[in-house]
Amino acid sequence: MEQTSGDVMMRRQRLAAELINYGASFTELGRRFADTLGVHSTDAFALMEIAAAEQADEPLSPALLSKRITLTSGAMTTLLNRLEQAGYITRSREHTDRRVVTLRCSEDARHLADEFFRPINAEQDAILAEYEPARLAEFERLLGRLRTAMNPGQPKGAP
């Protein structure tokens, strides 16, 4: 069955609406996590980025983090100072270039995040287990391609 441009446009609009709703839900989840930590939502999102990068064994520097959450270097320094003072992150110099600072989550932050996200992750894992791995891989590729289409000048792996 051949798809018309109207069919494709309607699917794009429905998918975009669901992605917007998912983004709004993710933002609300981040706000609730921030409340749990007693920090601003931007701080919580930064902490989630730091934790995700660390889990992927690709720890972030302040410069890389500022690209992911779009803050100036001054605002990033202030944010990192707050997170460090709260005991949620550490900054270290692990790189051969000693000027490079590496951001790491504290054990306390990991524990709080695990407690907060465990039930949500379990529910999402149960939903994802209903789908064949190949189908999920297709969806990942689709989302990656759609994201790239919105940012044509960025490299493929860029957020």
C-alpha cells in the first residue's frame, strides 16, 4: 500500500505530538526529582546528564555539560558550585591534560537517584520488554534520524 504525502504528514504530526507529550512528562519528572534533591530543576537535569555520561563510561567536563544543557560558562560554574556544595558531585582532574575537569556523581546523589527512578525504570523496562529488540532498534534509529533532521548542521551524535 502506497503512502500519500498527507498520510506521512498526519503520522509526523501524531508522532510529534506524542514526543512533545513525552518531553513534557520528562520535564515534569525532572522537576519532581529536583524537589526530592532540594535543588533547581536545571541543577537536577545537569546531575542526570552527569550520571548518564558516567554510566556510559564517558564522564563529562563542565564544557561538555554546558553544551548539553546550554548554559554559559559562568552559569555552569555557579550550577556546579551549588551541586558540589550540596554534596551531589565532585570535580576531579583525571585527564592527562590536568586542565580538564571531570564531573562525577557522589554516592549520595546516586543513592537518591536510584531510589527516585527505580520504580519508573522498572515500569518502563516492563513496557519495553513487550517489544522485539529489532523493533526497538528501528525506533531508536527513527528517533535519531528525526532529531538529526531538526539539527542539520550538527554531527550525528550531538544532542
